[in-house]
Amino acid sequence: MEQRITIEPVTRIEGHARISLMLNQAGAVSDARFQVTQFRGFERFIEGRPFYEMPALTARTCGICPISHELASAKACDQLLAVIIPETAKKLRRILNLGQLIQSHALSFFYLSAPDLLLGMDHPPESRNFFGLAANDPQFARDGIRLRQFGQQVIERLAGRRIHPAWVVPGGVNSPLSETARAAMLSELPEIKQLIRTHLDRFKQSLHQYEEYIRVFARFPSLFLGLVNSEGHLEHYDGRVRILDGTGRMIADQLAPEDYQDHIGEAVEPWTYLKFPYYKAQGYPDGMYRVGPLARLNIASSCGTPLADRELTTFRSLEAGPVLSTFHSHYARLIEVLYAVEMIETLLADPAILNTQVRAVAGVNNLEGIGMTEAPRGTLIHHYKVNSDGLIEWANLIIATGHNNLAINRGILQAAQHFISGATLREGLLNRIEAVIRAFDPCLACSTHAVGSMPLIIELIGPDGAVLDQMRR
């Protein structure tokens, strides 16, 4: 008979999920599923609300990457207003986004994945966490805290608070940057730049230790999707879509975000609350693609900043074509942090960053708006339709973790088939399957949204863990 191994909860990720591994009679893994067990449904929550509430309201989807939702939402609302926001407001939004990128990537690498990398996959689980890491390597832990702190302080100095600020608004931002805040950020940038360069070098020197993981942590050809600017450089705030295949061949380039529905379809399965976006031209599920730091470095012609471009050259020497292993997302995150530090420095050096004209004011001029940005975990889409009073009538959110869903499921299957058999089951092997998920750095609170008829299962569970009753929709 078929056997099932369940890993629940998946630890050191944002949100709630389980991994189900199906074993055949010989004890080999025949299938694997990444099952998201929470549902948010913000598309329905926001129906009937005025559009101008959307940046602050949809930011409540998540406490780790609220800035991404604020920005994608605000860009959709800019389209509803039919305005071009002031150039200074655009630059301030960019800095805000880069601050979030730094804090989120630091959280992913130093807090969530480093315990596996530095302590080992088989380290006792009770101390295989950030506290165990801090006891083992205090300076490494302090550096991770400092990098995340800087990213959070960028957000606070611009927007007034670190989590769920209401500073990004339709038409721009609420207030200009102060000279005091600008000077404080500029004064800290040399320290932060040196910190990230130190840890980037340290990680590169350690790669030989992880050769087995590099081979089997979601390493396979796929499409890669993300935003680039008009010159093909790395872009996180305001670009157009580029798609490469697993050989590095350009599939599409400079696609308008407003046309995303022509290229991206969404499927659902009855065993998870996470949607399955796919590239329409190749169908479901063959149109699997990946987004996020690995995809962005694969598709970009260059980063556009000197230190990050040097690191990108080294990164691309890992393979003849695109870098295929999702394990290297850890590497890509560190390069993106360096890029973010350089870009913040460049943007803050522009005297115009202190201009006080930071918001365009208008009423509803369009009944539909689409905003697309690059969140830390990948491409984020907010799509709204409103009535003439500006009330939301329909919304669709496609989140980075959703874009990666097909690849996540294939990745845990690849790793499980490598590490797991019925005769060799132990906790450290199961942790390796979880570590594949951590390499993708999913944000599940953000990602569970509705399309079509989503499954709904309510279980009544007794004190002994037994399912007493169940209701399905």
C-alpha cells in the first residue's frame, strides 16, 4: 500500500504549510505536495472599499513585506487616477522598496536558512534556529541583526514607522524626505556596504560545502520571469516583464505589466489554498516559471551598479547558461542586498531627493488599474476594478510565492526522491526537504488568494488530534 509522510508544520517560513510525501510499495517517493493550509482572501475583503484605502489596507496581508503590497497597490491606484507621480516621489518609493528588500533578504538568509547552513541539516532541532546560531557564532548573528535593522530603519526614516506605514498613497507619497533622515542613512551606508560584502565573500567561499544541496534543491530547467528596465538592467519598482527559458533563450521581453493576463494564467488544485500561475503560451503545468532573486539575476543584462555587477559576473560563472539551482537563491539574495545598498546611496546623493513636491492629486479617471513591482520574493501584481465612485468592485492579487508554486512542488519532489526512502527516514532528512522550501523563502500569508472555486475544508479536531468531523465546500 502507498505510504504517506507528513511534515507539519514546515518550520522557519512565514505562514502555515505542510509537506506530504507519497511513498510507493518499494519505499520510494512517488509524489510530493506543498500544501498551504491557511487562506486569506483579501480580494473579497476589499470589495466595496474606496480605492484610496488600498495601499494601507492590502499591506495588512503581511508584516514582513507590507511595503511590496503598498507599492504595487499604489501603482494600481496611480492608474485609476491617471496621473504621473512626481519624480521625487518615484525615487522615494524606490528607496522604500530597497529598504524592505534589505531587511527581508537579511531575515531569510541570517534568521531562517543560516541555521541549516552553518549548524548543519542534522543539528538537533531544538537549537537549529537563530538562537542556536547566535550561541555558535555571535558575530554572524549580530551582523544579520544589523543588516535587517538598517533596512527597517530606512523604512521608518522615510515612512514614519517600520511595519504597515501609511506613507505610500495614490499619486505619490504623503510627505517629503527630511535632510536629517537623509544624512542618517548616508552616514550608515559605508558600514552596511562593508557588512554585506563580508558575508557575500564568506558565503562564496563556503559553496563547496553544499554541492549535494546545489544539485537537488530545485535544480531543473524552467522559465524565469521578472522585471527589467528599458536597458535590461535589474529593476524592482517600475519595469517591464522579461521571460527567459532554462537555456537562457529570450522568450519575451518588455511586456507591459498591464498585459499580464495575456501571458499569465492561474490554476487551482483541490489540495492547497495556493494558486498555480503559469505561462499561458506553454499551458498548465508545462508553463512553470520561477520568480525572485534567482530569476531576477538570471534575466537581467546587468545590475546597473558597479559592485553588484562584479558579483553578478562571478555568479554567472557558476553555469554556462542560467543558474538553475534554487539553492543559489541564497547567493542571489546577498548580491541583491549589495545592489540595494548601492542604489540607495545613488538615490540619496541626488539633491532633488529633498524636493517637497511628492504627490499628484486627482479623482477617479480610469475604472481599472494594474500595479506590478518586484517584492523580495518575486513579482507582485495588484489588479483593481472600481466603479465611478472609486469603490473596489473586483480585485486580483498574484503573489511571488504563488508564481513559484509549481516550481516549489517540483523542487520538494526532486529533493525527496534524492534523500528519502522508507528504510532511511530520520529527522535531518526531512529537514532537508523543508530547507528546499526555505530556499524559495515563501510568504504564505501573502500568497493565498482566490481564483475560481477554491477548496474550503473545515475540520473539528479532538484533544487527542483525531478528526471528529469535517465539512467541505
